[in-house]
Amino acid sequence: MAAVIETVDLKKNFGEHEAVRGLNLSVQAGSVCAFLGRNGAGKTSTIKMLLGMVHPSSGTGSIFGHKIDNEKESLLIRQKVAFVAEDKRLYDGMTVEQIVRFTKSFFPRWNDGFERRLMEQFELPPERSIRQLSKGTRTKLALLLGFARGCELLILDEPTEGLDPGAIEDVLQIVVSLVAEGTTVFFSSHQIAEVEQIADHVLMIDRGQLVLDAPMDQITEQYRRIQAVFPGPVEERDFRIAGIENVRAEGKTVSLIASHNVDSIVEHVRMLHAGSIDVVPLTLKEIFLGKMKARS
């Protein structure tokens, strides 16, 4: 499949602070790609560079083959991309109906039927001023403005923030339906359970660098926690073997996070005379926390 988003050694510095450090990522057409990282990891800076909102310090990137650091090509990118920002910034002086009418005038592929469906599903009040809307209702309105414009790529930054569980489920189902119709989705979220529900690929960033790039099914199938109890104390240096990403040794007990090579790791643990060995699958949240702790 063709790559919709690509970056090559992408960097962004703010003064002496390196927000993004040599980022190489690829997002395939028709995928739901989650972009994860703790606060300050470089996610928002990356998204802003992709959209031409800030210029890279070095390196490059493209969306649909258009260079992100070329002003004319950046305009072409924005014709094909819908972006819903974390702050859900809207024109407070307008009503819901006015901002919908204003936004749709810029997008010839606007889906009127989808707009009407979402207005009803999200229970948006057409005549109400935007400044009077609750946080959750503002989020729904911002998502409608992104969903209905007939884009080829949807970039979402914390899309479900402020929504109740029922509304979150509605939004996730809408995202899945858009992908089924050919839209590619690239989204940042701190809600790991939502990522597990809809993402088919995960990119994880920390301190401006990519620390995980894998399909969701590979993560599910290969990542394991290996817990073992030994007859005597062990040390972390005893577990320097391919596939081990994190080691926590406490006296006679060791807990390992493995990304692959699990059978060989278990055999190595047996050779160290472990009395008991447990191998259990890991959730994406556990993998995320393990990655962050390993880099602390």
C-alpha cells in the first residue's frame, strides 16, 4: 500500500530545545494509525509540521507526495486533509449553523447528508452561539466540521476529549466507517483503550524520537511479560538478550518485557535456574508504560 504520510529525519528545535529529533515515520493509505507519547514527547510539533503550521528545522516530510515545507504544496495538502486540533478552537461569535455553513463553503466535497446525520446524532443546537456550548458539545461540533468535509486524510489530536462514554463510542464508530470508505486516519490520543479498539498500526514517540512502529496485531501477538522467581538474587545484567526491552529485578524475582524472541528468552531464563516462569500477554497501556520507564 502507498504511504500517505512520510517523514525523513524530521527535526524541530525551539531555541535549544529539541522537540522532534530525526523522526522517520510512514503512515499507509487506508489505515487507522495511532500516534502515542506522553506530554511533551513531540506529537503536536510533528502534527504542526505535517500541516505546514510550523517549519521543520531540518529533514523533510510529505503528505500524498506533497512536500510539507513547500508553501504551494502545503496548500494542496490542506485541500485533502481535515485536522481537528486538541483545543477544538472555533469562532465563538458564530452559531453552530453559521460555522457549519461557513466551513462547508471552502470544501467542494462536503457531504451534506453526513452533516445532517451528525447534527442529529450529536444533538447539536443550530441556533446556539458557540461560546455557549459545553466542552463536549464543542468537541462534537469540531469533529463534525472535520468528518463532513470529504477529506482523504483525517488528522485528529485528542479527538474524544470532553466526551461522555456514549459519545466516545459514537465517534469511534464514525472513524471506523470513514476508513471503510477510503479515508486514512492519523490520530493522537492518551486514551489507550480507544487506541486498542480502532487502531491497526501504532507509532510511539518519546523525546522527539520514534520508539515503537508496529501493526497492532503484531503487538498483540508478540509482546509478552515474562515473570520468573530464582533460587538466589539476580541482576539486570543477567538478561542482556535480543528481544528484552525492559528488566525489573528485585531480589529473587525478575519481570521482563519482551517484544519478540520470547521462546529464546524463556530458555535463557530456565538456564539461569528459575524455579517458576510465567508468560503473559501485555496490553498496549503496559507496553506504553514500559517504554516510558525504560527511557526515564
